[in-house]
Amino acid sequence: MISSPSPSASEGFLAKRARLRQIAARFDCSLSTRYYIIGKLATDPAYGAVWDRFYDSELPIVDIGCGLGLLAHYLRSRGCTAPIRGYDFDARKINLAAGAAMRAGLHDVRFDIGDVAELPPQAANLVLLDVLHYLDVGSRKNLLQLLAERACDGAEVLIRGAVRERSWRYGLTVAQECWTRWSGWIPSPAPITFPSVEEILAPFEAAGCRCEARPLWGRTPFNSHLIVAGPRR
């Protein structure tokens, strides 16, 4: 099991709602997209999981497949001061993320267009939220191998993704992904293929990394899991 401390005092509902609305207001986008941002930040447990893991780390945080950059905005809104770099292949989302960061005056936060395999050379904690299933099997294997090498070198890797298994949650996850691609919100040429937990863990375990995994459903119906890997201590 993954156990991480949470240093923050409890936040009231109205205060949290106001904080999330403030984040959404930074984005130059439609009202419906702003409501999506508020709902995403309010219900997705991945952002809190990243905060719990890295809130006191001095290493930079690299968000691979960052989309609108919501993770960076969430972390800064909770006082995280580590440098944050976000990469995504979708230029439209990167432009929205960068514009929102500029309007908010976020210090040491940068967003760039880049492929998920183009990891920066510096030591950093690496985060992938819902990325792996957008890659074909070969690309996914190569990326996981690269991440395992980084974990052995001292980085900590946090992956949140839906995994393949027999469950009603997995069925809903596949249906939701079909809609996401049909709508064009996240275009991807690769077929829909979800990895198993074992597939994700295999390269890290083979490299001798410390690995932890658990479900991360939160208040969502999707078959999401959290995997954390790092060097042996």
C-alpha cells in the first residue's frame, strides 16, 4: 500500500470551491471548459496523490502529457514551490496552459510542446497522468523502460492510469475513452489498449526499483490505479 503524509489542514468546501474557480478563471477558454476544469480538479484524486507524494521534494516536477497544465496550477494553489515543467503534443492545450500560467504569475512553471518520450536530462520527479493508454504497445514499453532507468538514477516516477482487468469499472473506462477520442478532445492515432498493472510494474521490478501500486478511483467510476516507483532505499 502507498502511504503518504498530508501536511495541509482541512479545507472547507466553500474555500476549496473558490480556489478551483480562481484557477479556472485564468484560462482563456469557453465557459463549458472552465466548468470542466473545476469539476476535474474537484473530483479527480490524482492531483491530491501527486501533492501528497511531492509536496516537500526539492526536485523539479515534470508532468508528461500535461494537457491543460492543471496539475501545475493545482500544486501551486496548495503552496508547492518546486519547479514544474509540462510537456504535451497538443499545441492548443499547451498554449492555453502557458497563457493561464502567465496570467496567474506562476513562478518557475513552464509548458512546452513535446513527445512523451522526450524527457529532460536533469534529475526530476516524473508524473504521467492518463498517458500510457494513448501509446501503442511498443512505444509504451519503450517509455516504461526509460522511466525505469530514471527511477534507478534517483528520480521518483508516479503514474496514474486506467488498467486492463475484468471489471465493470474497466468497461466504463473503455466506453469513456471511445467517447473522448470521438469528440476530438484527446486525438490519438494509436488503437485503444490499456496496460495491466503487471505490464507497468515489470520494467521497474526488473531494474530493481522500489514499486508500489493501488487503486485510485476516488469519486470516479473509472478503473484507475496509482503506481509509484523509485530507487531502493
